[in-house]
Amino acid sequence: MKIIHTSDWHFGMRVGTGNYQDCQEYFLEQLYGLIRRENAGAVLCAGDVYDSGNVGADAVALFDSAAQTICGELGVPFIVIAGNHDQPDRLAAHRELLAGAGLHISGRLERDIRPVLLDGGRVAVYPVPFFNRYEVQALFPERQEDIRTLEDAHAVVFGHIRDTMDPGRRNIVAGHAYIVGAALSESDRAAMKGLAPAVSRDVFRGFDYAALGHIHRPQQVGPGVRYSGCPVKYSFSEEDQEKGVVLIDTEDMSSSFVPLPLLRDRRTAEGTFAELMAREDLKDHYLRLHVTDRYPGLETQAELREQFPYLLEVTGMSAEDSGGQTTLTVEELETMSDEDVLRKFLAERFDYTPTEGQLALFREAMAQAEEA
């Protein structure tokens, strides 16, 4: 049978002042098409379904729709584990009831992990959600002295599975971890900040395949140990990456990365203001632009945004025209207060800083405008 391995959907993630929902919906449509074309027997999502534990109703509805389509309309088992961004209890609510419909969700780590059996019992998938060493110490009190690091914790958890699994089956584990040597992207926030200690790929020894999530660049980090990567480009460091899923064939346990088209790419472009404004090929993508002949002030950014609705960042000449570079992001612009905009406008156009008395008059005028 064929199994699709995906991860790191990050439903609810913000971009600028909006979100990625249209891109994520487009990915799901590509995923459904692949399930049909390959006659896939199961889908594995290795964590980070959501971007946080407090996402909005739209993100929850998007996951509900995906589960309904995969399990209900396509009749394919869907196996999901919680990642470090997910709220485990919320994700796994009603999991026993949902399992009867083909949706198998693992929220919090358990001592004895029950495999999801596929292909008439010939394939066993062990869903192992994101965990820390303290959880493992609590679940294995007799091994507390052996669990001093996250590596030790992983060794205990996966060693316990190996002790109980049937070697006559194809044994697949779904996990969410940072493996030593994995290549990172800017959107790998926890790993980039050192909040996710790395573990070795050796902890997956003995499994036929380890379907991993957590790192956003698709890559193989060892024999049968792979990251599918995230399905949308969530940072400019991912410009050169293909996005997609991994297709596993349990007949010979081969795996291959399957690129999927994106609704919206990420692009970096440089040129004069006139040259950039003439670029029709950039309109539908997330952009980082460098304007070589202008300071990236409010007026420049407003004109660029009118032409490029998905503009995220602008760099350009420094205000002093000294050969330096100034950066202004769309998110910064959107979060500016009225006073911030006034200060920046006066600084850019007149090299002037307003007095406190002038600011008080401005506040009074703004209050009167709001009342009107």
C-alpha cells in the first residue's frame, strides 16, 4: 500500500496582517488529488497541525474540513500526532469516537502506544506525539535514573515500542523532533532559538520508516528517516525549496518526495522603483523588494502595496542617502499608531520632530475626527 507523509501545516499562522489560509486550502486540494491518483491507503500528519494552541475558528474549521474529506469522502485513514505548536488535549478531543471514523489522533504521550494497523494488519503505524523528558520520566518511573537528557527520553520511548512491536509487520513511527544535522529554515522558530534540543537518528533504529515533523525543509536525515517539510513557504529562507509530501510504498519501504504546486510563492526582487512597478510576474506572490533608488518610506510602500498586494518587506536607500540600507516591513506599517505615522511622515519629508504641544493638537484633531 502507499502512505502519504506530511507535516507542519501550521493552520492559523499569520503573515503580515493576514494569514495563509488560501495557500493552505490550495495545498489540501493538491493533497486530495494525490490521494486519488496514487490510490493512497493512509495519510500521516507528523505534528503541528496548528500554529498555536489559540488559533481562530477558521483554522479549526479548515482542519475539520480536511479530516472530513480524507476520512469521509475519500475513505482513507488519517493519522495525526500533536507537535510542539499544537494544544494536545484540544487536538485529540473525542479521539476514541473519531478513530471509528478513520481519524486517529495522538495528543499526549502514553506509555503503551497502540499502533494503527493498516493493510489487513501487515502495516503498523505508531503515532508518537511531541514530548519532553519529564513526561517520559513520569510514564517510566522505573527508568528515571536513565532519563537525564531528551536523547535518553527518546531512547526509552522508542525502545519500549521496539520491545513490543511485531517484527513481521512493516513498522512505521510518526514522530515530531529535531534530529542532529537536520537543515533548518527561518520558520523553524523553536529549533532556531535553541528551544528544541536535537536527538540522534539512532533512536529510530529498528523501524522500517520514521515519518518526522518539526523541521520545515524536506529532507532525508538517515536511512528510512525523513522530514516531509511544511507544505507552504513560511519564510524567505525557503525560496529555493520545493514543497510537497513524501510517498511511502510499504511493498519495499521505498519513499520519494512528491513536489506539489503552490498557490503563492515567495520571491525576492531588486531594482529601481520604476523597474519593480513594471514587474507583472510578481503580483501573486509574497514579496521582499529592494528599491535601489528610493528610501522605503510610507509613500513608497503604499505605492508598492497597491501594485503588489502580498508585499511583506521593503528595503532601500537610507534616509541620509549614505549608501546604507533601511528596511520597513508591511507588518510594522500596519501596526503603527496614528502618532507613529505622523512622526515618520514628518521625519521623512521635512526631517522634523514634532513637539509635545503639536502632538497634543494632533490627538485632539484625531479625537474630533473619530467622534464625527
